[in-house]
Amino acid sequence: MTVVKGADVVKEMMEELRQEVARLEAKGIHPCAKIVRVGDNPSCIAYGKGAAKKLESVGIQVTYATFPEDISQKDFLAEFRKINEDKDVHGILLLRPLPAQLDEKEISRVIDPRKDVDAISPINMYKVMIGDDTAFPPCTPEAVMRIIDHIGIDLTGKKVAIVGASMVVGRPLFLLMLNRNATCVQCHIYTKDLVAECKHAEIIVVAAGKQGLIRLEHVSPGATVIDVGINIGEDDKIHGDVDFDAVAPVTEYITPVPGGVGSVTSTVLAAHVVKAAKLLYEN
Ligand code: NAD
């Protein structure tokens, strides 16, 4: 059994990203992300700070646009379009949740898909579906794929159970896996026999948000288990969706929580900004 640490994946990615940023800088392209915030939601502020720190650590320039909590949809869209059109901005990170008067669906249709590094545009989801190389998949499922690549698993023909079917994790992950020729089963709250579906799988990825959902009985010996879940337990500590202590000994590879998928996600965002800068100005 090998515990796959997110930090090892991040280290590998950071080295590549710093080199790529230096290469772009040498050509006069300065990768830049705009973090857009409406109001003063503390979780948005905290998330924005964390993202900025990660982006800056690979040499990406971060600029900010903040708007009052009560901005109207019309005024916000007018400002957002200016950011969209700003040639110095390569990636846009819109912090959510947004105040109730703002229509996120409409905004997601306005964002330039080429700058949509956090994957809110339906065009990006379509690109993920057809396996287009210029897509920005949502960061968390891509983090799962980076971990799979770090381990060195060839997904061709592999039996994969994905537990969770949300638009941000489970569904796009299904498509990313399918694009690599895996045979996937998408499980969700209405799945009748989760044990049987998981037991069948060589790789189980869990993103359900339910502490202890995956137990020893779900996992076949030699399987790889990737835990996306983040739950605050009764002990006030962070736990995944997998009963790690029971499951780990029978796995070939397993990711911990914390210190697994979550730590890779923000590095994927940085990779997306660099990719956006490259696609916008190198071709
Ligand atoms: P969500 O609530 O939008 O979706 C949960 C999915 O799991 C749904 O499809 C639901 O049907 C399924 N599900 C719930 N209970 C189930 C059960 N008992 N059996 C089978 N399926 C079940 O959640 P989400 O946004 O996809 O997030 C899932 C988890 O991943 C959460 O714990 C979240 O905190 C975590 N997460 C982690 C990261 C990261 O970077 N590590 C990023 C996003 C989300």
C-alpha cells in the first residue's frame, strides 16, 4: 500500500509551472489572473487569498476587482465584460457564492471561455465532454487526474467507480476518465448497491461529502482509492469520505484527507492560468 501525498504531485507541477512562466516571461507574456469578488463574504475572501498566494508562488501576477454587495446584474455584467476584454488578463477567477440578485448562470455564459480558468462556462464543460485540449476542466476533477498520472496508472480499459455526480466534481471526472478510455460507473445518492458497484472497481474516486461512506466492504484488494471528500468530523478535524484506517491496508494506492486531492486543486488553477496565457498569446 502506498499513500499518495498531494504535496508530491504539487512539487512536480510547481517545477513545471515555474519553468513555463519563465519561458512565457522571456517572450514578453506575463501570465495574469484577475480575482473578482462581490461583497465581503469571509469564505470568498479566504479562498481568494489562498488562490492568490498559490498563483503568485509560480510567478503569476494577480490583480483584483471588487464590487459592492448590492451591485445590480446589469452593472456587474458591464464591469465583467471589461475584465473579459482586458488583454492583460489571461484568467478570471470569480469568487462564489454571489449575492442573490446576481444571476450566476448568465455570468457563466458571458465569461470568455478562453479565460475561464475555474470552469464556470458551459462551453468549457462541452469542451471537456468532447475531449478538446483547450478545455479548462473544473480544478478538482483535474486534480484527481493529475494524481492518477503521478501514480502512473494507464486508465485504458480500467474499471472506475466514481461516487458522486455533482457538476463540479463527479460528472466532469466521469468525462475526463472516459476520455482516457476508462470504463466508468457513476454512483450517486440513488445508487442501489454502492458496495457492489465499488467492489467491481479497480479505481474508486469518492466525492460524496459523507464521512466514512467507503468502508472495507466496498474495496477489492489491490484497488486504488482517491478521496475527494472534505468533512468536518465531530472531533472538529477534517475527514474524507473514506474510512482510511480500515481501507488503506488492502489498497495499492490511496490518498489521505487532508493532504491529498485538496492540496493539488489550487495548483491546477495556477496551471490553468499559465495554459490560458499560452493559448491566448502564443498561437
Ligand atoms: P455535492 O453535494 O454537490 O454532490 C455530492 C454527490 O454525492 C451527489 O451526486 C450525491 O448524489 C452523491 N452522494 C451523496 N451521498 C451519497 C451516498 N450516501 N451514496 C452515494 N452517493 C452519494 O458535493 P460536491 O461539491 O461534489 O463535493 C463532494 C465532496 O467533495 C464534499 O465533501 C466537498 O467538500 C468535497 N470537495 C473537495 C474538493 C477538493 O478540492 N478536495 C473540491 C470540491 C469538493
